[in-house]
Amino acid sequence: MKRDFLNISDLTKEEILQIIDYAKKLKKDKFCDQTLKGKSIGLIFMKPSTRTRLSFEVGVYQMGGQPLYITGSSTQLSRGEDIKDTARVMARYLDGIVIRTFSHHEVQQLAKYFDKPVINALTDYLHPCQILADLQTIYERFGKVEGIKVAFVGDGNNVANTWLIAGGVVGFDVSVATPPGYEPSGKAVLEAVKHAEKTGANINITNDPAEAVKDADVVYTDVWVSMGQEGEKEKKKDFEGFQINRQLLKYASKEAVVMHCLPAHKGEEISEDVFEQFADVIFDEAENRLHSQKALMSFLFQ
């Protein structure tokens, strides 16, 4: 039976920990896993990308496979072809699909009609591959992912949604602080709370950054204006007081680290001095996209 990865909750807590552990091994020996040998993996990108494209292209190659980079404009999707027809055609050629696009429903439809693994490399709703890499980075820093507190400060976007669900599934506290009107998806919050009832995680949504960051082990942020929202630059005015800076970090744990999924707009969601102070963590986080995604692909294609 095929497995897809559209949501972090498509994996159990045990599977997430297994993938993180295997990613650490792949980080030490980049060619040790040849699960994709002889396989062709389509990388469909409807949005621009740096880390996601590079990490998946290099990862598929290191695992013995052939990555095929496909832009939206280079397919009939750009001319209105039905997603289910595209999926059924691609199933005749490809062994798997990685897709980075806008609509989460579109990814769900693709997975429904494509009979091999589909990986969500980002939608407007979720960014599960990013959070897998983040969890690997947290494990490297703290020796665990359970029992920690993650504070997300900024826009209640796809990354914030995924952090909430991940906390519920794995069993760590997540506190998200946004300005009024920018809260995370209610659907994501409900799913996070449902999982948290089983794992004991604490899920908190607030409009107070200091409340969110209080005693946090990880302080996390993302850009205030996400891809596809460039016409909404005025919204930055609403985020005054939501910057990750030295003053806000005084509320966090003394051993806290700051993380950012990149690209960073220094001087907006994060001050440049704090970014540079935690640059090693942030760029480890970026590197771990490669290793955690390889571990994920090995799991899905085993």
C-alpha cells in the first residue's frame, strides 16, 4: 500500500522519530541509501524555491534516482488540464512526485489519482518537510524533541499550522503568537488539539509575543509576507512588536535557540544581530532539509 506525505500527521510519532534518527545516519554517509536507484521522481514546482528544490534534487541523486524538475508553466496544468488527468499520465512515467504549490486541495487530488508516493513540499496550508528538518535540528541541539516548548512568533501561516500539528502528534508544547486577525488556520488548531489530547502536548494561541516565548526552548519565526502575498505589504504595519529580537528573547529559556525557515527579511521578523547569533542553528536547519527528506523518501519507497 502506497504512503503519501501531505501532512506531518501522515506519520505517527514513532515514525517521525525513526525518520529523524535515520536522517542523522544519512548526514554522515550521503550515498549509503540507494533506495531510489532506477527510479524517476518528478519535482513539480508551481512556486519559486531555493532550499526545497536543491535539497530534493540533490537528495534524489544521492539516493541513486533521477530527479525531473517540472515547472507549472512547462506542463499542461498551466493551460487548465485537470489535475487528476495529469496525475494519471504522470503515473505512467514516474515513480514518485514531490510538489510545491499553492492549493492544498490540489495536492490531495494529485495524491488521490497518482498511484505512487506523493510528497507535499509546501502548500499555502502546510509545510511538513520543513518541520521534519526542524525536528532533526532540535534533536541535534537538545537530544530530544518530546517535552520541549516551541514558540512561533509572526504570521499564522503554513509553517505555524504545521508546528501546531507536529506538537500535537509528537508531544511537545507549541505556542503561536500573531497579531489579531493573523491567527493560524482553525482547522490546523483543531487537528493539533485532537492529537494533543493523546500525547499531552499544550497547544496555545495568543496575540502576546512575550506570553508565547515565555520559557520556550525554541523561538521560531518566518517572513511576515509569504510567497504569493507580495501585494499585501501593508500588513507589515500590523506586526509591530512581533520581531524576534534581544528584548523578546529575555522571556525565553536561557538555553533557547532561534530558528528560521528562510529566506529571512532581517530587520522585519528578526533582528540582524539575533539572526547572526543563531546563524549556525539556522543554517544547520537549512542543511537538514536534505537529510530529513532523504530519510523520508527512504521510508516512503521502502
